[in-house]
Amino acid sequence: MSGVAATNASTRTVGRALALLAEVSTAAGPTLSECARSTGLAPSTALRLLRTMEAAGFVERSPAATYHPGRRLMQLGALALGRDSLVARVRPGLQRIVERTGESAYFVVRGAADTAMYLAMVEGTHAIRHTSWVGRAIALEDLAVGLALDGAVPESGYVAQRDRIEPDVTAIAAPIRWAGGVAGALNLLGPTYRITEAAMHEYGAIVAGEARSLGRLLGAPEAANLLEEAK
């Protein structure tokens, strides 16, 4: 194969892969046959490309044999908005959380190798408050923020845990949903002695509400927000 022919073949492969990626990102869990039909590809070609993207983390295949955006794609999608731009969109929500709770609020995205990366924060107003996690990456390990980044929240719309990473610190986290899945999470952190059970539920509702509002701002499918609000 000549150099020009090889280049053309590579270009076609990239174009086909991008078309499949767009279909997986915009359709509601398409099957292999639906992906092939919508992109005009032979099922064998679509399967080969989907498997390649699945191995790279750009696509995930469910037990029901439907395809969904992978974690790597969602991570890159969040970063593609521009960290500064994304933080600017999130900061007013963080400020409102602090105004209503007095506790520190963080914006978190999924990092490399199953970690959570803390991108921004607004400090709480109490003399004793949580600080200095911006720029830090922590292993998820079934933490509240990890469950939020996975979208694995209960009917309340948020996850709360006490004394997991740091002693005497309570964490409350809620996912920010968008068209690609979960763009990030809001994470409230404060001293356990001050966050009573009643306060934890009250603050959880506040954090979840701000996360839903941010999801709408980022173009989350209306069905996702309606589902969260119904919870």
C-alpha cells in the first residue's frame, strides 16, 4: 500500500471511529446493530472499532449489550470545556453552598487511575473549616465523592460519609450530570462534630440542588434532571 493510500485508509478509520463515538454519546444506549446502521458501517467494522475504543476507556459496553460513553471520554469532555471555564461556571454554586451551610465546598472531577481531582473550592465561614485540597488527587476507594462521580447516588441525590479519609471530617457529595454522563461532583467537607444528622440531610439537599442546577447549565438531558428531582 502506498503512503497516500495508507494515509487515506487511516483517515477513514478515524472518521468512522469518531462517527461511532458521536452516536454512542448522543443516542440512548445504542446496540451494535443500531450503531452500525446509524453510521453506515458494516457490523463487523463497527464492532472492531467499538472494541478498540472500549479498551481505551472511551466507550463502555453494558451487560445488556448497549454502548455508553466511557470514563475516559467523560473525563476529557469535562476538561474540554476548559478547566478555567468550567470552574467559573461552578464557582457561584460553591459560593451559594457556603452561604447556606457555612462549610467549605469543592468542585471535583475524575482524575487518572481511579482518583478524584479537586479543582476548586470556596472556603467555609467558620473559624474551624476544611481547606487546602485544591490540586489534590485522592484514591476513590468507595468514598462519597467517588460514588458521586460514578453517579451512584441514592434517592436523596447525594452521598454522605463520616470520618473516611480524615478523622472527624464529614463529606457530602452530589453528581453534576451533563450530556456525556457525569461532568464532576460538588463536595461539602466539614467537621463531624458540627454536622449533626439533621444538618447532614439539610446540607445534602442543598448540595444536590446546586448539582442539578449546574447540570442544567451544562446541558444535562432534561430526563436526567427530572429523575433527580423526582428522587
